[in-house]
Amino acid sequence: MSTSSPLILVSNSGSSSLKFAIYPVGERQPLASGLAERLGQSDASIRIDVDGAKNKNPLTPTNHQGAVDALMAFLKERGWFERVAAVGHRVVNGGERFTESRIVTDDAMIEEIGTCPFAPLHNTAHAIGMRAAVHAFPSLTQVAVFDTAFHQTMKPEAFLYALPRKYYRDLGVRRYGAHGTSHRYVSGETIRLLGLDPNDSGVIVCHLGNGSSATAVLNGKCVDTSMGLTPLEGLVMGTRTGDVDYGALAYIAKKTGLDVDGLEKMANRESGLLGLSEMSNDCRTPTEAAQPGNH
């Protein structure tokens, strides 16, 4: 491989992390990869795996922009910045408008992605990553790959809620799912590694992290998934409730005076593992606390 061969930068900006990798064009193994994690917390850090070494450093500032800035500095330090030929961005939710991967055309498109109401913890972070990449590489092709695209094969009986149909017709309220790029890849690899018939196979995929979801894949196509209109529905997650009786939320609102915005913040940012443990949304923290006997 030539030291001047073009590179592809792949960015996955999540709710509390930024994962990235740098690939030579046509290669399956990255030159480098990394993870900025615990974003928004005082101990945020970035780890870059390159040349067999794992370099980890604290982040300042501790947010998504700080992670993007650190990544750009690394590319320049290695002399790879000028070799980047294209940038790919993972995006959680494209709604009904973005049903397949799309070239990022202008800031209006980034704004539309960033203000998508169906993934409040993620799409804002995606927009930050895209704007930073467009600013750093203004002449390069940038592609947005939408997690919801894989779930577009669901039939109405799987994606419709039992709500008045006008809310789907007028507002686009339906199950969109998430983690589609992960579910597509993992189901495909499962079929390949187990030697299953791609046209006669059923696989259940679990994507587990700060955000988690399960998807049923029949003959390579999604037929149902646990996440819904937003990534809030389904499994218990880092800071999200997962499935919860709406009546419980209504009861909490009546007793505490929380408005809709307050309920949304509580359900998205203060619940899940964080709410249950009252410690952290990171699995490692309650796991470590459990060792000496913390119930």
C-alpha cells in the first residue's frame, strides 16, 4: 500500500461517544481507529489505536466538538490529513425523508438531520461531526448513512402504532428503529459464518451499548425491531427508560408537575442504568461498586 494512497474517514458520533476509523481505499483493515468516550463527563477521554499501540488522553473540552478537534489534530500529526478522500457519517434517524444513504449537499441538509425530532440525543451530535468534517474537508464528498434505512423493509403491521392513523399520515409517527448499520452487518456475518441460506434464514440481532436494540431479520431483511419512533423505546439503556407504561409517566407528571419537556429529559437522560443504579450510565461503574457489596 502506497504511503500516498487515498483514505476514507468513517465517523460514528453517538450520544456519549465518538467512534472513528481511517481506512485505505479498498482495504478492510483500518490504519487507525479510536474512541472518544464519556463525553459530557469530567473524565472524558480519547483513545487512538495505531501501529499496535493504544494512546489514551483526556479531552478538553469534554464534549463532541473536543473529540472532533482531537481527531483532526491526530490526522495532521500523522500526515494523513491531506490524504483523506471522503468522509462517511453514521446517522441514527433519517425519518421518512432519508430512506437510503445520501451525499451531504449543504448546511441546510445537515441542519435538517441535526434537528430531526426522533433522535434527540444523537442527531445533534451527528450534525456537530458533519459540520466539523465539512469545515475541515470542504472539497471532499461526505456521505450520511442512516440507521433507519435498514428498517424500511418492515411492513405496516410492524411499524405502525395503534394510534389514530392521522398521526402517522400527518406527522410521520411510526416505528423507525435504529442501529440499522450494525444490525445489517451482524446479521449478514452471522449468516455467512454459520453457512446459512441467505434466502431461508432467521436471525435475532442484539446491539448492546449505551443505546441498545434487538432486531428480527428474515432472509436478510428487517421484519421487526425494538426501537420505535425514537431510540427511547425497547430495551433498558444507559440513560433511557426503554419500554415503560405511558400511564406511569402520566402519573409521575401529575404528582411532580413535570411538563412534556421535563418528562422527555427524564426518560432520555436520567433513566435506564443511570436511574436504576443512581451512579452512572456506564456499566463499569456499578459493576465495580458491586464488588465490595453495594446492593
